[in-house]
Amino acid sequence: MSRRVVVVGAGVGGLAAALRLARTGFSVRLLEARGEPGGLASGVEAEGLSFDGGPYILLDRPGLEWAFAALGIDLAGRLPLRRLLDVYEVASPEHVVRIQADAEATAERFEAAWPGSGARYRRLVEWGRAAHARLAPALLVSRPGLGAALRAWREAPLLLSSLSRVLARTGLPSPVLDALAVWTHVAGQDRAHAPAFMALLPALIHGPGAYYPERGFDSVPRTLFEECRVAGVEVGLGAPVRAIRGAGGRVLGVETEAGLVEADAVVSDAGVATYLDLLAPAPAVLRERLSRLPLQSPGVCAYLAVRGRPRPPYLRFRLDPRGCRVFVAPRVVVPGPEPWPARLIAPLDHALAARLGRAGQEEHLGRLLEETWWREGLDGVEVVARRVPATWGREFRLHRDAMNPVMTARLMRAGRLAHRSPFVRGLYLCGSATHPGQWVSFCAVSGVLAADQVRRDLG
């Protein structure tokens, strides 16, 4: 008789774990609280338009290819990706800094504005390529051991540093540094605590490349979901898990509205909520430690039906004393008819979002919509849907309306949450809280790694 595994959550990590287990002989039941799969990578339908719900960009195509290959899926054949040639810009009141796929064109643009900065940027990119090549293999194992550490010894200064320190050593002008660090705003970080790994992003954009799925980001989980069905995964949508039950330090199964679903192992795609909201009971020491982690808010988002010619680049950031905002225009990458879908997104500090409450969050989004910078060159805009942290939290059952723990340098070095729980036998975790990053590719890799831990333990 095959071993029984319950997977909690049909995000990218949960789907990848379920598929990996099903294709290696396990009896798998996948339970998802929402009526559709995909988690925070799922899409939004409004007024006849399809919108991305979560990720902006794919910066790790090799990682996604690795995960899909492990799952028996041909990425190129099933999920067409378009490389972004004009990737993003960061506009401030004084400057506009643009990052393109072409490293030389980007460096020349910097050189024209700030003499001497072109060569400095080229050195940053070359350093990043070499460092990433040495560190990338560690992303494909659950817990890098001594061997991986020895291979990466040259990167000890990087592992122990912060983004602000690495960028300060480049000698690049402040507007360029602000543009390279703009992702810290998205992830709810500040440069002094953000991991130094983020300094490798220019090397990824100019090397493996930044991509956008032709059919939108929700095509990633939809592809995995289709394969889960084919592989015989028993899927329960609209089936929330109330608790993960255990006894004697071992998992028994999960509790649903219909009662206890017994399992030999449980794989959870719920991040810190696995321990803080679902596991009954969770060790007090663990609960205390996890409850102190700074959390990342999903921010506010307006879904827009737009008329007019989309202006490159794909991502247009605005950075000023009022904060960071970004206008996301997929039509720059994948042409289509009018009106076309776009998003106006603003990160929002988790503590501030909690103080504002839903009404204050809605007011914050309303003020962003009144700004004019993102409307330039457009013939017409209609707001067709909105999300704020409170609505994200309710729809996706987020712990304290948060997506993840903030990815700080300290948390990166600690290794985030383990795929195999060190506290409860038979409990495994996948998803962004278990991998050193929060990209959709990392979630897919994490699902494979968590499933492989189950396979090794249960045989």
C-alpha cells in the first residue's frame, strides 16, 4: 500500500510537492482553502481582463527549468517565456534610471549621465556573475552542508554582509544605487538589513535574463495543477484545513470540516502560519521565535483597464519621499487589444498597514490613484478591482495579513524554515518561507526539495 501524504495549500510550492510525490508512487491529497489553485501567484479576472495577482518578474529561469525538469515538464514547450529587453526604470524627482537586458547599453547610459559610472557598473555585473555561479548550486539542495560551504568560501564576505555595504563599495552614484536597491521596497526591507545577495540581481538581469510568461504568471501554477490532475493527485479546492494534528511528537493528519484526514506525512505550503496557526500544538519556544519575525505586507494594488499605447519599460517605479510605487504593464511584453490590463502597486510596511486598518489602507490606495505620473501617455484608465492587505489576508488566509517573513540578511543566513520540521516527525514545509528568496521559481524548487525529504524518510 502506498504511503499517504496530505499537502496543505495549492501555491506553487504545494503544487510542485504534490506532483513530485504523486509521480514517485505516493498517494497524495492536496487541500486548498480557496476555490482555485495558485496561492499568491494566482491571477485575477475582472471586467473580461486577466491580471497577474502576484509576481512582477521571473529572475531565475534556470531554477524554474530545474524544478520543471524534476517534475517531468518541459518548461519551454509548456510555458512560453518572453525575455524582458527593457526591464525597469526608477524615476525620482531629479533622475530617471533605466535597466535594460543589454548590460553594455545600461552601462553606457550610466556613463553618459555620471562619467566613470559605466566601468563601475560593469565591474559590479562581472563580480555578480562569478559570485552567483559559485553560490547557485546551493539553491538546489534543502540544507547546504559542509561541502557546499567550502565551495562557497570565497563568498563569506557576501554571506556575512548586507546590501548597503556591498553597494557602497561600488562607488556608483546615489540614483543608480537607489535603482539597484528598489527591490528592497517591494520586499519590505531597508538596505542596512537586506541580504547582500540582492546585489547579484544586475548579473541575473544581464545574464540568464528577466522573463515574463506569455500567458501571465498564473500560467505557472495552472500548468502544475493540470499535471497534478494527470498524475492522480486527489485535489480538494474550497477545502480549508483547520489544523495539523499530531500526537507523541508525530503528525497524525489534518483536520478539516469533514473531520480528520489521516496521513503518514503532511507537507504544508503555509509558511510561518504552519507553526503559528495550524500546528496543534506547536512548541512554545518556536512560536515565540517566529512571532518576533518582521513580516512583509502584500501592499496595495489597483487593477486597471487601460487604453493607449503602453510605454516601456515593463516596470516603471516611482521613488520619492512619499514612498515606492510601481506601474506594471504586461502589454509592453505581450501585445494585445485594448483595453489592456495593468497594475498600480505600492508596498506598504506591515506595521503601518496594521495601524491603518482596512479603511486607512483603502484611503492610501485612493491617494496613489490620484497621482498623475503613471497616467502619462495613456488615453483612458478604469479601475476594475482593488486589493489592500486586509482583503489579501482574508482571501488568502494570510497570517496577520502578511505574505512572508521579511527576507533580512540575518534570516537568510539562518536558512529560513526547514523543509523537514525539526519539531514534529512527519511534518514538512515548502514555499517561499523555506527558500532563500521569494520568487516563483524558488517556490517551485522548494516544493521539489520538500517532496524529496518525504521520499527519503518514508521510502
